[in-house]
Amino acid sequence: MLISPILFLILLGVNLFFVGSRPPQKVNQLIISSIGDASFLNPILAQDSASSQINSLVFNGLIKYDRDLEGFVGELAESWEVRGGPEPEITFHLRKGILWHDGKEFTAHDVKFTYDKIMDEKTNTVRRSSYELVKKAEVPAPYTFRVTYRQPFSPGLETWSMGIIPKHLLEKVDINTAPFNRKPIGTGPFRFVEWVSDEKIVVEANPRYFQGRPNLDLIIYRILPEVALNEMEIMTRSVDYSSLFPFEFKRISHVPFLKTYSEPSLGYTYLGYNLKNPLFQDRRVRLAFTHAINREEIVQYVLYGLGTVATGPFPNHLWYANPHVKPIPFDPKKARQLLAEAGWKDTDGDGILDKDGKPFRFKLITNSGNETRRDVGVLVQRQLREIGIDVKFEFYEWSVFLKDFVNARHFDACILGWGLSVDPDAYEIWHSSQIEKGFNFISYRNPQVDRLWEEGRREYDIEKRKQIYWRIHELIAEDQPYTFLYVPLGISALQRKFVLVEKEGSSKETFHEIKMEKAGLMYDLIKWTVPQQIVLEQ
Amino acid sequence: MASFITRRFLQLLITLIGISIISWVIITQAPGSPIALTIDPKVSPKIVEQMMKNYDLDKPIQQQYYLWLKKLFTGQLRSFKDGRPVMEKINERIWNTLLLNLVATIIIFSLAIPLGVFSAKRQYSFLDNLGTFGAYLGISAPSFWLAYLLILGTVELFGYPVLGMRSFVTENFTTAEIVMDRIWHLMLPSIILAIGGLAGLSRYTRSSMLEVVRQDYVRTAKAKGLPEESVYYKHALRNALLPIITIFGFLIPDLIGGSIIMESVFAWPGIGRLSYQAVLARDYPVVMTILSISAVLTLIGNFIADILYGIADPRIRYQ
């Protein structure tokens, strides 16, 4: 009877011995960790970030953003032209000779097919909204794709970076349930190899890629649901690249075989005031709040310094953010003064400001499960208390939070964040037509800003658009319908063994360090490699 | 016996229908929706409505329930998340969970029973007290915390990957090394998974043993000069293990139901993680199917336990 515990101990011992004598590794592959499993390896159905990341390796769009996220460069399209007018027309001239991973040739019919599938009501895609202003899409020649809009709509250009799917494989099947979604065929730099549910997804270099074969042989996505343990896997080198938590950043940056990166995210976190609530209708009150909230402190203590104070509705680092709009300084004295001007004084000496016998008291809400927002809320609550505002802070489960509070417009103030697309158009968030059913749930209304958003959508010229968005930035910062809190930095770690290789001519290769681009670390992924002659430092 | 089985079987069926209706109502009526979980300004509310329609979520609840049942039995049931047949998704993961839990169960039973008997034999000795202390520690310490400690400790000590079912860089491994690698990855989560059960079951065996060794027939056995080993392991233990049958009945659903926390912590691709993610994503077809499977297994487990009682203990009669 006592044999089983002994057997167990022996097994354990053999195992520990084996583990101690593990051989080192040196292969030309990249292992990326991902929190969640992918859902659809089909760009028109995928909504989650894991799927989108893999889709971007397997599929190509017609165009893609350049490395500074300012303009576009051709991908499947060699060139394109925009013909202005009341019903603008975009004509894409496609590259010839691009092959799908199964060997069939890519043509404009695939593009048309992709568009038709997105517009098909039976397709379970959320992408349709972006194409609603398209009047027609046609294929005038096998390598030409033309799209006509009902009205000028410059944000529409970005939507053609959507991955194109093959017509010959998806024409005759139900796209929502097609086996294709689990073993995709694309035109991209990497070919799909294998997907083991909840464990890994593997892609390999596409030798016939139109920009040349990528240097890496394999890319493996490992699904590691417990983010806190990601670090362990980086340290044991069984993950090469992973995003990090702010609190891990300092620790990881001291590890000799790892390099850490940071980039401003495309989004920001804010404190939104329900402008239907009389408490917040006075601009001076909102401005006073922004003065009273020490956003530098929030960035420093909640984000460990890994963020910047937001000044308006755009992330600070891109072309459409107005550099002349400076953050409103932390100034509690000014805040008290502004509130006094608005009629809020502490007449009964209880430490809470009041007006017409009513104390300044409101409820601040956010979703539960987001520790950053919780910490931000606690700081906001304390800082507002110091100028005599009584804040009750509550969290609700995400779906309840959305349904009963945000969508029902039933809240005083909320802490939330926006994740934005690269195009500056945020009509859905700020235009007054979006108050009823759209995303303008704080009910912000400014006719001048409305007009500018409309203008921005009509304008295709980047310089003119810049003027428009700079003005919007100024106006919204002046109105302070939100207290713009911060733009977080996205941080990640990569094993140092990876380098960028540039091939000049046929034999000469130069190695460069991998740098963070505005378009992300992986912008030049097809040039990454693990040099074989360099011995890795232990 | 036959009439007892038929009667129990009918009861089982009715209970099952009841369970499925109640869980259907709770799951679908809980706040949240499978569509548009995030607020994305590029997704208009109109699209969300259309998607609800595509997934039959605009239909009345009783009709949705009927549709679910129909699809379940015709094999048409598909996950909202990736459009794949639910059974296929479950089949992919259930064997991983089964493996993990089977190993954990083997650890529990092979260690707990000897430990329990040993403690009972030397009641209140130093080792028995140590065992008691260890058992309380094992029961009260949260398993995810123990898992974190174990992971941190092993990574610190050996620098060898622990998460997942296998290592990822195994190009220059021999077959034996690959096998050892798999065992290594199986070992840590199953040890953690076993700790709680081990602590509980060893206590259970101990107290059950203590009760039995005071019985007359044990004294008789001792008096007629049987060796101690034979008295304890042959006569006493058999009788002491009767209540363990109940525990075994509960174990069956556990084997399949998996462990949500351990599978997430150890990145183990099993059914527990699937059901957790499905709940978060409000993937009703998957949640409901897993719930129904574990309901069936619980009922079957109880059913088997009932029959086993009759076999193990002749005093029990079915009427």
C-alpha cells in the first residue's frame, strides 16, 4: 500500500533531473503570447485582437498605413486614385501575379467578393457600418477595383486595409460556419499551419510572398490566459514576445536578454460627465473638476509613469492631435474659485459645497474587473473631496454597466476609455446626432464641433484635415465635456536575439536593432530574424 | 433491482429536464449579450440588432429554448464565438481535462488512503498531528495561490517552462525527452489539483478507520492473532472505505467538469477554461451544453453510487 507514494516520489525525482539538464534552443522562430484564443481566422468575421493579429499575417489589405500612420502604402493594390466630387470614386490598381497560399491567382473579383460578403446581412460581421456609405463597388478590369461613395467620406479609405478573402474557396459555403475560418488561405507573408484550440496557432513563412519570403521560419501564438504568469514564460524563454503590465516593466527592463518597448496607445481614458444632469451643465464646474484632478499623479501612481496626460479627444502622438493644446494644470485653488463663480459654496460648514441648499454630491461609476479604472476612480474621488465635492464611487459588471447605465444614459459621471481607429474621425462619439442611439452618451452638443466633424469626413486632403481636427481638439478641450485623463503606453518585451536584417544586393546583409514605429513594433516583421552565428548570451 | 433502476432512471430524466430549463432561464436572462461586448464606435447599433436576429436572439425565450434543444439533438448546435459545432469544441478539450483530472485522482487516492490509515494507526502521534496540520493547510490555502507559489518556485529553481501541456521549443529533443516534458507539464497542475482532495480524503479515511478499528470484529481479528497488516488493510480498511463510494460518485462530474482556475493558471487547454470563457462571452450554446453534460454526469454518478452501495453493503436493499 505504501508503494504508490514511493513510486510517485521516484517519478518526481526523475522529472526534476530531466528538467535540470535541458538543452538550449536556437531556432529562427518567434513565439508570441496571447491572452485569449482566436475566434475566426477570417478578417471579415474576426472581432477580437488575437484573431486580428494572426489575420494580419495571413491576409493582406488593398492598402495599409505607413509607418508613421499618416498616409497609406499599397499592399495588394499597387496604386490608387481618389476622384473627388459629390460622389467620390476610388480606383485601386491591383498588383499582378499575387498568388493565394493554395496557388490560385488573386484578382479584383476577390476584392469584390470580400466587399459583398461584408455587406451581406446573413454574414455575422460587425464591420458593415464602415461601408454603409458605399454606393457601389465594381470590377471594371481583372486587376482594377473601383468603389463609389454616396457622399465624400475620407475615413472610408482606411476600411480598404481590411484583409481580402479568396472567392474561389468561400463562394459556395456559409461563411459563418465555413471550415475555412479555422484553416485560412490568404495572400499574406505567413501561411497557416496549425491551430490547437486554447493552446497555440502556428504560421510559417510564405516562400512566394510578393514582397519576398519573410526571414522567420515560424511564428507561434501561444495562448496563456493567466496574464500574471506571462512573465514566467518570458523568463524561461518559452515566449519571445509579450505585452506587459506597467508593474512588470521596471523588473523586466533589467533582464539582460530582454528588450522592452513602449508605444502610446490609440486611445485614452476619461471621466465623462452626463451633460443632461444639471450639475454638469455649467462649463466652469467641469473645468474646475479638471483643475482639481491631479492627472500627473494618476499617471505616476496608477500607471507607474507609463502614460501621458491627455489633452483632448485624440491620442497625443499622431498628426491630428493639436500640439498647442496644453494640459489643464492641476490647480485646486483655481478649481474652488471656478466653483464659487458657478455658485457652489460651503454655506453650512460641513465641508461639502452646496448651492440653493443642495450639497454637491454625485455618483461616479465604472465597470468592475478593471483595476486601473478602479484605482483612478479612488484617486478622483479623494481629489474631488478635497475641493468639497462628495463623490460616491461604484462599479458594475460590464454588461450591466453598459445596458443599465451607459446605454440608458442613466449615470452622473463615468470612467471609461476609448480605443480608436487610426483615422481621426470620431463622429460617432461627439456628433449631436449620436446622442439618441449612438456613442455620444454624455449628450455633448456643440454646433460648431458638429460642423467640423462633418467637414473632416468630407475632406480628403491631409493638410486640410489636420486644420479641421486641430480646431476640434481646441474646441472640445475648451468645453471639457470629459476630463481627459491619460493616454496609456502599451508596453511589451522582446527577446534580444531578434534583429532586423536588410538585404542589399544579393549577398550583403546588414543587421539592425528592432525599433518601435508609430505603426507598431511588428511593422517590419518580415525582415526579422534570429542570426545563427551569434551565440546567445546566457 | 430492475424496477428500482427503471424508477431511478425516470426520476433522472425529469430532474434533467428541470435542470436544463432552470439553467436556461438563469443563463439567458442574466444581464449581458453575446454581441457587441465592447463599445466600439465603429459598430453601429443597427448592426448589433441584425446580428441578434441572425443568432435567433430576438425570438421569445421559450422558442429559443426549443431551438437549442432541437439543435443539440440534431448536432446543429454552433458556438456564437467561432461558428463551430459545440460538440467538436468540447471533444477537442475534454480529453485534456480528463487526463489532468485522472492523474490528480490517482494521486489523491494513492496517497490519501495510505496516509489516512497510517494516521489512524498512530493516532495523536507526532506524525499524525503533522498530517492533521498539513491537511488543514491544504484545505484552507487557496489553490491558485499555491499554484502561483509552485510556479514561481520551480521557475526560479529550474528555469524550465511550466505552463501549457508541453514545451514549445522541442526541436532537438529525443522522444524520451518529449515524453518527460509532457509528464513534467502534467505533474505540476495535477499536484495542485490534488492537494485539496488529498487533504480532505486522508482526513476522511482516518476518521472512518478510527471508527472501524473500535468495532468488535476488528478486536476479534486481533484476538485470533492475525498480523497487524492483515487486520488493518484487509478487515478494517474494506469497511472503512464504504463511505468513499459516495465521494467516488461525486468525482465523475468533477473529472469532466474540470477545474476552471487551474486550467487558466496553467494554460491547460481543457473544458473548464472553455466554459469560463463561454460564460464571459455569453456564448449560450456552449455554456448550456457543458452545463447539461455535467448535470447528466452528476446524476449518473449518484446513480452508480446507489447501485454500488447495494453491491458493497448487503444490508442495503432496494424496494
